[in-house]
Amino acid sequence: MSAHVKLCLIAARASNNVIGSGGDLPWRLKSDLAFFKKATLGCPIIMGRKTWESLPVRPLKGRENIVMTRDWAYNAEGARVYSSFAAATNSARAVAARTDADKVFVIGGEAIYKLALPIADRLYLTEVDAAPDGDAHFPEIDAKQWKETGAEQFEAGEGNDFAFSIRQLDRISAFTSP
Ligand SMILES: NC(=O)c1ccc[n+]([C@@H]2O[C@H](COP(=O)([O-])OP(=O)(O)OC[C@H]3O[C@@H](n4cnc5c(N)ncnc54)[C@H](OP(=O)(O)O)[C@@H]3O)[C@@H](O)[C@H]2O)c1
């Protein structure tokens, strides 16, 4: 297991923190999907069973897919399946070390973001300029613990239902002076 592998959350959230509705995404953001693919390719990705089942194509190619479920008999063809977050992250880090990947991504949904946020090193947050109804939310983040280290704006149109910005946030190290 390599200590320098960053645990990253990648998520798109609305201004009301909604990330999903009825098991699906509440928007179509072509440029964000392209960013997601570019960012995660070559890296292990960890997701909940519901997000796995929501994927249009399973597994996502070019990435080790890791699925969390409490069902020991669950069969996710083309993916590794774990029943604890520690086992899922250990497996992901081991794969990353073996394949020289410098990141492991947690790709959702709400349940798995909640487990991962307390130990995440980096967040890739797509802030969607909309407030749709939904039943899945991104957990509250404590702004004091995070520093924005990158941001890019995208306009609505051309396959993007809404305008959005993609922000990169890095955890402020405990050793950083105030
Ligand atoms: N906007 C975004 O960036 C984004 C990204 C991903 C997903 N989403 C959306 O989020 C929604 C899904 O989120 P969700 O919270 O409902 O589902 P989820 O996090 O994808 O999956 C939940 C499932 O994960 C398993 N699980 C959760 N905690 C566990 C634990 N501690 N140990 C073992 N297994 C555990 C359980 O599976 P079992 O029931 O099989 O035991 C649980 O039902 C969908 O609407 C999806 O489209 C949005």
C-alpha cells in the first residue's frame, strides 16, 4: 500500500446539495462527464451498489471498479465487491500501488461519500447552477478544512443542461500554520 496515493471524492452537486433523484442524476452535463472520465481513467473507483446499478455501462472501462454492498452474495460482474469501507479502500490502494496510480476515487453515491469524506485528501466538486428536487445529497463539508486549489467554469448549452464550475479542494494539512 502506497502512502502517497490520494483518496479523492468526485461528485456533482446542486446548490441545494442534491446529487441524485430516483436512482439517477438530475441533469445531463456532457462536459462534466468528460471531466469525470479524464480524471478517473487509470485509477480505482469505489462506489455504492446503487450507483453501480445506475451506470449505463458496467464496469466503467479502464478503471478497477469496486462496489460496496452489505449483501455477501452480490454479484457485480467485472467489479470487486466489498462489505466494508476499510476493505474497499485497502483493495483500491493495493490496486493503485500495483498499477502506479496516484489516486483512488470515491464516485458516490450519498452513502459512500458520507463514509469517505472524513478521510478524503481531495474533492473534485462540480457545483451545478441549479436546485432540483432529489433524494440523494452530498454531505455538508466544513469549509475550514478545505482549500480551493483549482476551478474551471462551464456555460450551459452544447450538452450541458446547466452552467457549472468544477472545483478542486485539498484538505488543509494539520501541519499548515494558520
Ligand atoms: N451527482 C453525483 O456526482 C453522483 C455520483 C454518484 C451517484 N449519484 C446519485 O446518488 C444516488 C445513489 O446514492 P445512494 O446513497 O442512494 O446509494 P449508493 O451510495 O450508490 O449505494 C448505497 C448502497 O451501498 C451499500 N452500502 C452503503 N453503506 C455501506 C456500508 N457501510 N457497508 C457496506 N455497504 C454499504 C448498500 O448496498 P446494499 O443495499 O446492496 O447492501 C447501500 O444500499 C443516485 O441517485 C445516483 O444517481 C450522484
